[in-house]
Amino acid sequence: MKIKYLMNIVLPAAFLLPSIVQACSSLAITDKSGHVYHGRTLELSEDLPSWLTFYPVQTAFQKKSPDGGSGAHYQALYPILAITTAVYQDGDDHNMLEGMNGAGLSFSANMVPEAALTSLTPSDYHDSIPVTSLGEWALANFATVEDVRKAVNKGHFWSPVLAKLGGVKSPFHFAFYDKKGGSIVVEALDGKFHVYDNPTKVMTNGPDFPWHLQNLNNYTQLTNKDRSSALLGGMKVVQPDSGIASSDLPSSDTSVGRFIRGVYYTSYAPLAQSTGDAVNILAHIMNRFDRMKNITTDTLGSEAQKEAGKTVTEYTVWTALSDINDGVMFVRGYKDISYKKFSLQDFYGNKKPIFERINNRDMVSPY
């Protein structure tokens, strides 16, 4: 019955958004001191521009309203270290996909099949936030997930049409983590944003987040304990090596499969004893979500791509590991073997935003 429900939800969603291919996995672990470490992969079918971005305190942000006028205006209360891209909102080259601030708040923006918001009334335009800037707005203004929860429940948000993604209306949801161990998901339902507690600290893509939590009930058999021998058919059978416990994990890279695997790996990974140990463990976990080109291909894409017989392959464009207590981020691009380390502390003293293309060590200020 639940398998039928899954088919009814996931497959139509794929056909509703034929020109969009993006998968992401976001999760977090803690060490023995309770410090939080946030990992995330970005999967795309092409290597769109991404920048390692630093915004100093008092950076000013001016947002547009639905009619093209002025929306919310705010200044960063905290320094921000983020990964930005030009893929989302036309006219804005630096929409945040991933980031953290100096107060110990971090977020990931992941794609979902459907995230429509009810249109705002003109009286709310002056303080409105486009969905593509929700993470930026949160990192600039708030220190904890509870701060984000309260602000989202009071805020005014609208969904820009994204020509670069086939003309869809900002189909995203957001995972937030803070250094106190808080974890929430912000997701649209029935035309407005809802905030869900996230006890798993895992988020992937569609279906909706409550569905993923409900689906965990289908995996009560999961354990990390190998059962390497048994009596079957009157004879003793024995595994030739270890690892049979993970056989019940979903093997596919679908959002449903990745969510279950994320919960499994974060549940059973060893408790980190130090910062270095935690980053190493998190890197090993995120390796389980790394995708190489051409391992799976699809015919989803634009009509022009279909007519030309082109197939689409998703791959891990980059992976980010964030030590949100110490303000340190490690980034690895598709062509990299190892991670590059960036720290908020390294940028202190800079008065203007700084951008660095992923896989390019030249730091530049565009201002």
C-alpha cells in the first residue's frame, strides 16, 4: 500500500517538472561535546557557476517585490560564509544554496517538486522576501533555528519565476541547523511556508518532509548489526565477509532512498571525539552520496534536448562540510580529490563581499 502511495507521489512530480534536474542531500552530526557539523552535496546535470562567498557584517541587501519594485531591505548582523550560484533568480548572480553565519546558524536550499506560495497583497510588498533569498535573509538576521521559525511564521514571501530553470516558481525547501543542535525544515504547503522540527537532521528532496518522516516506519528492520550466519533449510549458512546489515538500505539515488541512507549513516556513525574526527566522519558519510557522471542517465529535459535525443546525467557538482561552531567550511568540487578549507576568521577585516569561483583560488571583490 505504501509502495503504491510512493508511486503516486514521486512519478507525477517528475513529469510535472521535466526541465529540472537537481538532487541534494543535507544532514548533520554532532561530536561528544555537542558541536554540530553540517554536510551537503549539490547534484546538477551541468556545472553551473558557483562561488565561495563571504559577506561581512553590515552588508546591505535590497530585495525585489513581486511587481519589480523594492521589497525587504536588511543589513547583515553577522558575517556570512556561503556558496552562491547564478542558477536561480535572473538578474541576481549570487543566490545562496548553502551557508553559515558567525552566530552558528547554517542552511541548505534543496529542490522539491512543488512549492507554490499564495500571491501576496500589494500592502505586503515593501517587506517581502523572494523564496530564492530565504537562506540569505535568515543568515543575515538570525542566530538560531527558533529565531528563523518565528520570523518565517511572521514574514511575507513570494516565489519568483525562474527562467533559467524552465519557468518554474521557486520549487525549494530549506534545512536549518544551529550550534545548539536545533534542526528545522521550512517547506511550502497549501500556499504558505510551514516550519517542521527535524529530529533526523536529514533533508533531501521530494516528496514533502512529513512524508519522509512517515516513510521511516517502513524501515524498522534497519540495524548496523550484521547477522552473518543462520540456519536455513536445515543447513547452516554463513556470509563470506561482513556488511550484510546494510543490505536493507535503498540502493537507488532517489530522494527517498537518500533520505533513508542519510538517517542510517548519521544514526550509526561513531561519535566523534574531536573536531578533526568529526570532519573526517562527516566526509566519509557524504562520500556515500557522491555521484559520478553517467552512472544514471535520464531523458528528462527540455523539448529541444528530447528531440535531439540527448540524455541527462546528474552528478555531484560540489560537496560542502561545515563546522558551524567554529565557522569553518570545507568544499570539494567534482574535479577535486581533497577538500579546500575556508574559515570566517580568514576573511575578518574585509569590508566588502568577496567571491571565489569553486575550483579557482583567486579571491576577488566585485565592488
